[in-house]
Amino acid sequence: MHGRTVAVNATDPIAKMQSDAVRQRRADWGNWGPDPETYSSWKTHSNRLIPVYTFGIDLDSVRGERSLYRDSGKIEALYGFSPENTFNPDATYFDQTDVYRLQKMAVDSGKKRVILFVFDGMDWDTTRVAAIANSGQIYDKGRGSGLAFLDYRGTTTDFGYCVTSPRCDGTDVDVNLQTVANPEGKVRGGYDASLGGETPWSLIIDPAYPIGRSEKTKHAYAESSATATSLTCGIKTYNDAMNVDFVGREVLPIARTLQDQSFAVGVVTSVPISHATPGCAYANNVHRNDYQDLTRDLIGRPSIYHPGGLPGVDVLIGAGWGIDKEKDSAQGKNYVPGNKYIAADDLSAIDVKNGGKYVIAQRTNGIEGAEVLDQAVHQAKDSGSRLFGFFGAEGGHLPFQTADGNYDPVVSFGTPDPAKAEVYSEADLRENVKLEDMAIAALDVLQSRSDRWWLMVESGDVDWANHSNNIDNSIGAVLSGDDAFAAIVSWIEEHGGWDDTVLILTADHGHYFNLDRPEAFLPTSRQ
């Protein structure tokens, strides 16, 4: 379907900024990638430091003098080797695997409710431009202000930043045998602060370094499953690994560890249910693209990695509805034609109507998505059942919110026809839900099942927007996730407060957006 052309109405200035940048191939206010003369010279991830915000717990145990990057022995133990130019006696940053340890320490200290909120692909500059556009407040370092998660002070809160580098990149695997062929990969990970910067707002000394192309130090940059494995399991592994170590051995994510301690566990995402980040909340696989098998782990069905099945999560709500494929070689020989993310037989088997454990809420023709989900929540709570929610639009994700709060994206850089962009029908908007709806539904069901629970919430559309080099979608995605954070905070305050609760909000990795003229995003500048 066709979206808006580059002739965007002046009442939507950020959409016009995006459209003009695509048409002119340049923008004086910013660019993606190492070339400041080109609006888009890089469309994927980078090795930048990314922000971490905590609520109900601080970061004193992992940063500054306690940073493992100040200890060469700890660095070697983490990576399995001594990464080049990674030891830094003055490091203020910590490692992404410390987010796993923070969750574990919170539970060990007596916390009963843990929320891991992942803004996929949201580095510091992505956060900053959204905050400026939202609030009209400019900042050039530190935590900043202008978003709910930047400004909230209703409990102990802290801010820091971490390294997201994987163990290695370039590993080959066999999804049918679930084996790893070359565990050392082709490029090793690490972080050279002298090239990438001591802080997320530091000048990048070597613009080629964050994308692994430096002539001085080459380090692999991460993708979402390796970084999600760090967040949920506390290890470094190869790019594309799902909760397995560098040779493919199973590693237990914290959700399964806590489940063994009678915690209820849940997963919520704005993108497909078994994409890298939500999949790593619970599942195991040698490759991130084995979606149906990853979903089987999540819902307690026999999978390629777990033929006997896992217990399954208590709540799984996400997208991927309506995405059908007859073939998918990346998923191996056991791929079942039909929905790419969940086989029809698996969906039928888990339905309470067929003797399964889950109340099913999925996009339904002609019915409000919020109504469908709300009814399922009440049914799950009343019957003591689990909850499975399945929504989405044509792209497999929830409709993209844009910077003005609407759902009308403009063209992204590099699409074949600059007059094309995603467009949503009235049904797409009416029959779907928002991330905040999903999050609150999960909280209600988890709390009904146990007074101890763990929940992952993923704002996955930030990553999709940044891959597209679309600043309008990127800002909208951050704001959508921020609305979900605000809703979660209100729920916590209405359900016992922060005494038993920890929320850690972070990204899994960064992209390479550079904000050169922040004043361009001030509301007064856009009029």
C-alpha cells in the first residue's frame, strides 16, 4: 500500500524533515552513520555505549570503581579472551551483562517484582532527539529530561551506560542439528573507549570504529539476540545466538531460574512474539530466525531444542499476526507452512477451549483490539489461566506511531519508491492494541497468578525505525514506549508501590544516529 508522498503537510514538520532528508539525501540537523555529508550511510547497529535507567535500585554495584572494565582478569573471564584495547582503568561504564546481575541482586535482596524494559535499538542520541521533540528542552550530556523515564523520581532512580559488544560475529550454525560450526566466529568483540568514547555523548574519535571498520581497532558490533542473551543470561555470546553460549550450549535465562522459585513470568513486545529480544526472555536456539521453535519454547510446546517442552511463560503478548509464509528455510526442516511465528497446531493446542493453558486474545475482524485483550485478561484472571495475545499489522508489528502521535509514516531512506511508506487501514488501528495496553494486561494477569513475578517489556519498533533511518518513526516509537513506561509506573503506584519492585530500562544496542542541530527539533523551530 502507498503512504504519504514527500509533499507532507506543514502541520507535521518532523515528517517533512524526514521526507526532505530522503529526497535531498542530506539534512543539516543530523545523519545516520559515519558520513556527516550523507543523511544515510549506515542502516544497522553500532558499538556505541547505551544508556541504562534503574528504578527501585541503583547502579553503585557495577559502575565506576566497580566496573569490570577496570579489571583485565574480569574482562578475560567475561569474553573468554582478552579483547584488544578493552581494559580501561578509568572506565565509568559497565557491561550489559551487569543488567542480568542487577536483576539477580534485586531478587536476592528480597524484591518480588522485576521488570526489564528494553527499548530495542535506543541509544543516547535516539533518546535525546525524542526528548527534545517531546519537551522542547535541550541537553548535551547526562541523563537529560523531557520523557517520563528521564524525569520520574517516585522512587530510587539511577542512570549509567554500558558496553553491548558481543563475544564474536560471523558464527555458522545448523538449526536442524542445533550445532555451531565455528564458535570463534570471524570478528571478536570488545570496546575501545579511546575510539568510541568514554560516554555516550563523547566525541567519537574514529567514526569507522562503531561499525567495525576502524584501521586501529576492529571490534564486532552486536545484534539483538546476542545482546538480549547478555541481558537475560549474563553472558557474552556470538551474534544470532538465543540463550546459548559460544559453542551452542544451553544457558538459563533469569525468567526460567525465577520460575523455578515460583515466580510468574511474562513477555510483552510490539514486534513479533519470538523475535530476538522476546525470544531471549525464555527460549533457547542456536539461531534467532528459528521463530516457530522459539515460540514453542515460550508457550511450553515441544521444540527442536527442547523436545520434551519447557513449562512455558504465564503471559506472552506481541505481534506477528497475519504474517503467513509457505516456506522459510531459515527455520529448518520442521517449519510448518502458515503463520511465520506460531504454527496453527501449536496455537490450537495451547487454547483453553481445547484443554490448553492459555486464554487466546488475537486480532479479530471488526472488534476493538483493546476490548479483545481486556476480555481475555478478565477470563484469564477468573479462570486462573495463562494469557496469549497476538496482534499486528501488515509488517508483522504494531502500527508505527509517528512523532506527532498519529499513525501515518512517511518514506524511509532507501525504499525503492520514495512515494511509498507503510499505511494503516482503519481496521489496522481499531483492531490492534498499543504497547501500554499489552503491558498493563500482562501486569494484571501476572499479579493474579503470583505476588512474585518477572516481566520483559520490549518497545521493538524503535529498532525497526532506526534500521529504516526514519527519524519520524524513531521519535514516535520512543514516545510510544515512554507512554508504556508511564502506564507501568501508575500501575506500580496503585498496586503496592516500589518497596517490592525493580524496573530496569535500557536498550539492547545502539544504532548510529548523530544529532548535529538539536534546536531543529524544538517545537518553536518546527512551526
